[in-house]
Amino acid sequence: MNESGYPGIDGFLGTRAPLMLDLLVTAMLGFVLVLGWSVYQVRYRRRFLLHKRVQITLGVLLLAVIILFEIDMQLHGWQSRAAGAVNGVPPAPVWYALYVHLVFAVTTVVLWPVVIVLALRNFPNPPRPALHSRIHVPLARAAAIDMVLTAATGWVFYWLAFVA
Ligand code: HEM
């Protein structure tokens, strides 16, 4: 609880959001940039090992951030900090934005481990294009797009709940 009576620790972006949410929205920007760079490296520079290492690191980091974030949300919640919250309950548009975001977030959390495990099992070591490319390229593209949409819808939710 801080001076304003909101539960949890204040964030650093100067909005109403709690600390873990500020960390997550900032981290997502980094994830999207590094992901784009990694796909560029594999597609245009054919740096397969670099791509493999970056993708596994992103997957592990993402899992760690999500676990910390979920613990914080379970402990402190976010609702009473949201814009227009009446008796600690945010208005409908904030919930709609959250549900749209969750569709992408949940599918991303499922898709990423699948893509990584399949790639580790089916690409040669060190990695290079193989029969598995026929599955990996479309599936991993979907996983990458899903991640970008998770970030974009997350930012919309953040804006509606903690900035607007
Ligand atoms: C969630 C994790 C991953 C994502 C999102 C991802 C994303 C991608 C994308 C989008 C491409 C296609 C680039 C293009 O348009 O040509 C690609 C290619 C490739 N990836 Fe991944 N990747 C992931 C994990 C991995 C892992 C763990 C490995 C190695 C074990 C790997 C090895 C490769 C290889 C060898 C290619 C080249 C395939 C070819 O051109 O035939 N990727 N990846």
C-alpha cells in the first residue's frame, strides 16, 4: 500500500500502473525488437545458431517475467488502480481490452514452448534448414505474430486502464 492508498508498489512510467505492469510493458517493447532482429538474422543473414540462442533466451526470460508478474497480480491485483474504477471495479472497455489481450497472450504462452521444443528436437545441431523447416517456418511465424499482437493489445489495455 502506498500514500495514495493503492495496493502494491508504484511503477516508474508515471502512470497509475503498479511496478510489475510497468516492467512488463517496457519488457515487451524489448522482446518485440529483439524478436524482429532474430527473425531478420535467420531470414536474411542465415545465422541459424544465433537465432536459436536468441529465441531460447527470449522464451526463458518471458516465462520468468510472466511468473513474477502473475505473483504480483495475485498478491495486489490491478483493478483499483484502473481508470474510472468504481468501488475497485474498472469499467467495461477496460475488461474488453483485457479479454482481447488474453486471447493473444494465452495462445502465445502455449505456442512458444511448442515451437521451441519441436525445433530443438527436429533441427540438426548446430541448426540449419531441414525437413522441419516446412513446419517451423509457418508455425514460428504464427508464434512471432502472436507475440507482437500480445504486446500491441497489452499496450492498448495498459493505456485504457492506467493512462486514459
Ligand atoms: C519461439 C521461438 C522461435 C520463433 C518465434 C522462431 C521464428 C522463426 C521464423 C519466423 C523463421 C522464418 C524466417 C523466414 O521468414 O524465413 C525461422 C526460421 C528458422 N528457425 Fe526459428 N524460431 C524460433 C525458435 C527456433 C529454434 C529453437 C531453433 C533451433 C533449434 C530455430 C531454428 C530455425 C531455423 C534453422 C530456421 C531456418 C529455416 C529455413 O529457412 O529453412 N528456431 N524461425
